Amino acid sequence: MRQAGRHFLQIPGPSAVPERILKAISMQTIDHRGPDFAEVGKKALSGMKTIFKTDQNVFIYPSSGTGAWEAALVNTVSPGEKVLMFETGHFAFMWSNLAKKIGLQPELIEGDWRSGADPNQIEARLRADTNHEIKAVCVVHNETSTGSVSPIEEVRHAIDAANHPALLMVDSISGLASIDFRFDEWGVDVCVSGSQKGLMLPPGLGFNAVSDRALEHSKSVTLPRSYWDWRDMVEPNQKGFFPYTPGTNLLYGLNEAIDMLHEEGLENVFARHARHGAATRAAVRAWGLEVLCTRQGQESGVLTAVKVPEGHSADAFRAVALENYDISLGNGLSKVADQVFRIGHLGDFNDLMLMGTLAGVEMGLAKSGMPHSSGGTQAALEHLKAA
């Protein structure tokens, strides 16, 4: 049966695509070797540098974020070499698993899934690596499975304090264009991202921001690579082209997204996400439920992961909310499956949309019989009014 009104897509990505971007994507496809396309490509490549906050290379692939993960690794590490990763949640674990599949030796520092990466633990491990066998430190900036943010600048300081040559590689698939990220200032060597989160596009574009140091390092590594090879990107990118067929229509949309982000102002975008994260956490606590991220200052503005009371099913609640109120919420992944639901508040999203989302969650909690207190939506409203 049809439900009136719009569907509330409140998973932590893919985020809803604004009409402006949908219209841009719908433009007629053009010759990706022709002069008109060169202008599209140049704008996308230069525009993404402003989003990553870098003057160095940004490479764009027709891929998912998983492809961009692989590109980051195959261009920087040789077979059998070690990479150090921190288990902030499901996606940090998945990146580690990918490293193992392509012939690397990932070492995963165990985490509690309730905070970001710990720079002190990273520094201690690197100090112990006196032979410099670890070639890269891989950290997830915004862990989409848990709603925790890692302090990337502090991780850079930890690597430097250990006097270790490892590259700093960051997954900011859900963080980029939603929360502050500074590639050059923070000394990142490779950053991985995707189109379907803060950039407000459908899935289909993967990104590698690459430092000059990492690009030079890539010339000597020996993992097999073809599609992902940075070296093939450099020359054609300088003229706005790509070494193979690009996602032409998604690049139209990307250019529109970059314009929209700068029209609002990146700092305003970050402040909006932070405000919505704080309001959502106020709602969760007023409901008497528990925010999964417990480290103050590391809570995400992109999403909020909510623990349900023991003995209750987060997935059953999500199903009730979807059926009755046409709202999609994120599920718990791997270690927190059925124990957590995730509220996405990212992308092209405003205060009224957040209030509708939280009202839908509160009604769903009541309809499903989930133990909670009333008044969470009102608590969020008071927070937004004060902010």
C-alpha cells in the first residue's frame, strides 16, 4: 500500500540526493575524450582539492569506497608488508580484512567500538617497531558503524613522536564534507572517501587524496595494480581527463555538490552536522537509551548509534518504524548486530528534517514496545532552539 509523503532515508549513507544534484546528473552524456568534458574533469579535480583541503593530488575513480580502500593500499605497500590499523568498528575491521586478502600483513589494535582510535596506543606500537616493518598506519576518521570520530591530527603527532616513517592513511568515507578534515594541515598521506555521504551523491565515485610523499613512495611498491594505479592518473588528470571511462554523469553531480557545499560554507556545514549530532544525542538520552560512543568529544555529527536495552531487538524496532512511519534507520553491524540502530543526520539536511526524523524514531519506539521514556523529541527541540 502506498504511503503518502516522502520516505525518510535516515541511514548513515547513502544520503538523500538533492534535486539540484539529480538534475545535474540527468544531463546528456558527452564525449569523455572531448574538449567539453575537459572542463568538467578539471572542475571536479580542482574542486575536490578544496573539500579535502589540499594542494596535492586527488584521484577520482568510478568505484565504491571499497575500491578506494584498495587503491590506497596497492599504491603504497608491497606484498607481505605490515600495516597497522585500529579497530574503531566494523569498517576499520573490513579495511583490515581487505588488506589481508591482497597479501598484506595487517595488525589490528583492538578497540571497544565506543570511541575513536587512541593515538597513545599507536605511538607505543610504533616505538616498539624499531626495524620500521610497519609501512602505514590506517585509521578510520568517522566510523560509520559506531558514530565515533578519531583524532587524526593527534594520530599524526603520535607517528611523528615515535620518529616512525610509516605513511598515515585515513578513511574519511563518511566524514568528508560533513565534519572537519584537513589533509595538508594534519599531515595525512592518503585519504580515502566516497560520493554517497557528505557529498550528497549516489554511490559510484571513490576518491584518493594523495600526498607528494605517498605518490613518490608508490613508484617503488610491488603489489600488482592496473585499474587503481595512481601513476596512470597523473598525466591525463592535468588536462581534465582520465585513463579510462569516468563516471561522466556523476562528475556533473559532483561539481554541483561542490558548488552547494561552498555556497553554504564548509565551516557552516560542519557546524550544522555538529548541532544535529548534539540534538540527536540529547533526544537519545532523554529516551533513557544509550549512545554507543562514550568518549566525549569524539561523538559524530554524521550519525548517532543507539544501544537498545538488553533483551530487545534493534532490528525488530527498525522494521516497525519502517512499516508504520516510512523511515529507514541504519542497522547494527557485526559485533553490534541487532543491538544498535543508527540515526543518520548527514548530507542535505536541516533542523526541520531532523525533528521529523526524531519524531519518527520516538513513535517507532512506542509502537514497537521498546522500553523508553517520552520527551526525546522535545529535548532535541530545546537544544536546537538554544543553539
